[in-house]
Amino acid sequence: MPATIPVTVTSEEQATLLARAKAQGVSVDTLVRKAVLQIIYPGEGTPAPQQLRGEDLERAFEEIADLVPDSVSPLSAESLRRENLYSREDDQ
């Protein structure tokens, strides 16, 4: 069961957290959770992936899409139909 731990920070610390979270494209909660997990599991590398919220997942997809060169043309809806995904050799 998740727990909430209140932490008091100064207004300057809060501003820094907000700026860092914005720069990384994550929420302050995500940024602080990552820091806490590094304290809990020092030297163990990255902890198991956590479930992404809707906006985080959308941002991740957009970042992945940005990696595709502009020279790559999008697939048509027709090419994604099940019967068009397999070659004739697969039917045998």
C-alpha cells in the first residue's frame, strides 16, 4: 500500500524542484520518488520501472516519435490490416 511522507522544503528548494522536474519533463512527485528510491536502493542501478501516468506515457511516445527521421513515410491503414502483415509464404 503506498504511503505519503510529508517533507518540508523552503520556497527556494521548492522552486528548484519545480525547475528540475520541468527540465526533465516529469512531475515533482516523480522526481522526488526517483531520489527517494536512490536513497532506499543505493548502488543497485535503476529500480524496476513504474507504471506511467497518461501524460507521462504520451510524452514518452512523443519523444520516441521524434526519433523517427522525417524521411520515413508513415504506414497506411491498409498496410496494417492483419491479412497484409504476412507474406504468401506464411500461408503455406
